[in-house]
Amino acid sequence: MPISAAQRAALLTATTVLLAAGCSDGGDQAADPVTPTGSATGLSALTSQKLSWAPCPPPSAAEGGGPAPSPLPGGAVWECSFLQTPLDWADPEGETIELALIRAKARDSARRIGSLVFNFGGPGGSGVTALPGFATDYESLRSRYDLVSFDPRGVGRSDPVECATDKELDAYYALDFTPDDAAEERTLSDAQKRYARGCERDAGAALPHVGTENAARDMDLMRQVLGDEKLHYFGISYGTELGGVYAHMFPKNVGRAVFDAVVDPDAGVEDGALGQARGFQLALDNFAQDCVDRGDECALPGSSVSEIEAGITDLLAELDKKPIPGIGDRKLTQTQATNGIAQALYSKEFWPYLEQGLDAADGGDGALLLSLSDAMNGRSQDGSYSNIQAANAAINCVDFKERYTLGQAKERLGQFREASPVFGDFMGWSLASCSQWPVPGLWEHPDVSAPGAAPILVVGNTGDPATPYEGARSMVNALGKGVGVEVTYEGEGHGAYNSGSKCVKKTVDDYLLAGKVPASGTVCK
């Protein structure tokens, strides 16, 4: 039972768990910290550019394909344009690239506050496709804001990084990413090297420039071109990291901002991967407990959380030995099954699909778990791939300095297995994902300190698998006194605003629409 196109689109907007192509973070090119040194004339030409808005075309293949976005409630049409930005911010008079933008104008133009810019995460997710997909969730905000999103550099329609053909990606994602012996380790290392070299061939001179600091500079240029004195911003998942970096670089330009599903800015590659292993294990525990609570209504065998999860680990062990039929001539491997399980844990709404998929796979039918894995990897039903995972790798590898070899990843498997019996091996081996990357990284972790910035709402979800709840407190502390305002949602899934919590929605809307700052420590259920 494959998931629908709409469900697939919703899943694709989540932060990608780094099991396959993602980067856990030397090379011959240098990533750039980027301090602009160009003339005022060069920067002025960029900030004074005029955007040509027109009805949006269907998404490109790199954005995930599909039809053009449907009209908004009331018949308003989505508009798209391109922003010219420097390839290299240290040389703003040099070569430029185009960033794809999308907007929906505010309903009440007389009371319009400005633009509200969204980044939905990844890194690597297309904002041009995600914003229309979630439009109804943000319709209350469109009362006073133009809703705006974009494909960051290297993503979707914005000079996308692409690393392999669709056929090559089918083979790549079917690989064993938890090698059991030296031969499997060599196979994985060789595949990662080919993948990285494919990214380098495709992106060329752009590869060192796709990182988060450049994306933050792009957003400040976007703010100016859109005509806004301040950047009003809504960042989800990786979008909170991008927003934090923006706040650090441009604290005086921060307007009303919300961070939802918060990345821990203090975590390097290893701590971040361990946090995700624990987060996905917690989400799986909660899924299994729900199954236990439903008794005979649950299709999975076992009368306790440990028994249900033992069945899952047994299934994965069997798939490691022998994949089962999936979709068409493609089989479900251990890696794809684990990807599919993780993908379904992003939202409680998808727990029924996880239950059905596990039950079917136990009976020899891997179609549903493979479909969930495809959603994570950006594979459409026609066999084409978006560039979400390629961009994810490119951005993470140019951001983070750490370069773990497979041997170093192997040495750390014990702590990862302790963090998660189901996801530990995959998250542990993923530390080596950038080991073959041709461009060195920039930081150990992002600096998000933003003294003098306006208040930023930082919304953490206690059951979030991909960005564990503890990251919200870290973000609040790192932003600095008087900037981060902590809001807690006691719930499940990745993110809080779209969770159905009326409390979260009212708290966020009151701030964005009326400037009402909640008390730090506010708790919603």
C-alpha cells in the first residue's frame, strides 16, 4: 500500500535522518567563512534588484516534481520569482546564481506587517514546494504577512547539487550502510567516494559555497529586496539552525522570529548523531507503547514495548541477510527498512503506516516500508529523485569540520547501540558519510549568539525524534539573555506548530501577528 503523493510531500519536508546519503561530517577546495569585501556599487546592484513575480510553474525534478501549486483559499494565486545573489559572497561583483522564491500575498494589505520567510528544514528541502503543501496550516498568518519561502542555494531550482543518476541512486540507497565485515566496509567506502565525486563533478566551483552562512547572507539580501526593514522568519528543524546563524550574523535585522523543532546549536556531528539516535529510539518506544495500549487492535506481535521492538530488530536482522520483495523489481533492504521506520516516526499521523508496513514486511511484503524510505530519499513513484539528499550532504559537509573515517565510526558503535538498539548502528556508521568529501568544512558547531536581537520564540517538542527536545533549551541559552523565549510542547512528532495543539498555534500567532511575547517557560499540551 504505497503512500499517496500528498503524504509523500508532507514527509519530504521533514529533516532527513542521516542514515544513507546524509553527512555526519580534506579536500582541495576551501569552504569560505565569507566576509564580503566587494564595493558598495556591487552590493547596491544586488539590493536594488526588482523581482519579477509570475504564476508558479510545476516543481522541477530537483524540487520533487508534481503539479503547479493549487490556488489558496479565496482563489489567490501563488507567485514565483528568482533572486540574484553572489555565488561567492566575498566577491559580490562576481558571478551570480539564482534563488527560486515563492510567495502568497497577505489578505489584509492595509494591516500588512511585511514578509514572513519560511525555511522548512533538511537541509536540502525545497521551500518552493513545501510552503504550498502546508499553506492551510499557515493561513492565519497570511492575514497580515506575505508568506514567502525559497529554495536555498544548492537546493531544488536554485542551482541544485546533483550527485548521481536515478538508476545509480536506486543502487546506492539499497547498499548496506551497516557493514558487517571488511569487504562490506570497502564496498561502502567506494560507494561514498563515487557519490562525493559525482557531487563535485556536478557542482564544481559552487560546492564550497552552499553552506549555511551563505544561505543566511542570501536571506538578508532577500529581506532587503522584498522591502522589509526586519526579517520576520519561521524556521523549522534545520531552519532553526539557519535562523540562529542569521541572528548571529545580523542581530539588528531580526524581526519577529519563530524556531520550531529546534536543532541543538551546541552539538557537533557526533553529539548530534547520538541525539538523533536517542530521539528516534524514544519515538519508537512511544509508538510501541501505543501498540501495547491498543492490545489486540495492534497488528504487531508482543505484549510489551521490549517484545515489539525485539520483533523489529529481528526483522531488520533478517533483511540484512536477505532482502524481500518491495516495489516492482526493487527489494526492501535492511537500510531501506530502517529509513522507512525512521521516516514514519516524524509524525504520529504516520504511525498506522509504520504498523502496517512492519506487519506486511514480516509477511514478506516490503512495499510500504520501501515507499516510506523513498519518501525520505526524495524518490518519486516514476523513479526520479529530487536533490534533497544531495543538497543535504553538500550543505552538512561544507558546514561541519569533522571527518570521521569508517574505522573511527566503527570505534564509536558501542555508545550508539546503547543509545538505540534499532537506529544505533545506522547513526554510528553515518559519522563517516563525509569522509570522502572534496571540500573541507567550516565549523565544529554553529555560532548562534545574537546579543541585541529581538525576542525569538524557540518551540521544543518533548517527543520530537529528529531534533530532540533538549536542543530547544540549548538554543535559548546560546541565543543569549533576553533573546531566546522557550516554549515547550508536550507531544509527539517533528515540530509543534502543525501538531494540532491550539495552545502552540495561539502562542505563536499572538507573537507573529500581535507582537505578544509569551513568558519564557510556557508549556503547551
